[in-house]
Amino acid sequence: MERSNLKTLGLDRETIEQIMAREKFDIEKEKRKLKETEDVLEELKTKLSLEREVENLREAQAIYLDILKLAANS
């Protein structure tokens, strides 16, 4: 809440400062939560990328083994 809105409610300076400090604390807390969420999301993206890479390598290995079998039968 803006300071001017608090003043119109007839609150004294100390109360206004307490409210503003609490709001600042809450905002910082939310920023930390957001950062943690972003970090987790980044980890999940990395994991997904690695899982896709593993799957691609498995497919490539299967193709390579098929080629080797075909070459051995020729």
C-alpha cells in the first residue's frame, strides 16, 4: 500500500513505517520464492534435455548395431 494511502487512513508515522517494512519484507520473500522456482525450473529443463540426449544416443546405438548386423551378414 502506498504511503499516501496510509496517511489518508489517519495512521501515524511509526505505524506507516511498520506497514511499509512488512510489505518490503513480504516482497523480498516473494522474490526469493520466485528465484527458487526459477532455479528448479532450470534444473528440470536441464534434466529433460539430458533425458532427450540419452534417448537420442540409444536410438543411434540401436541403428549402429543394426548396421553392424547387416554388415556381418553380407
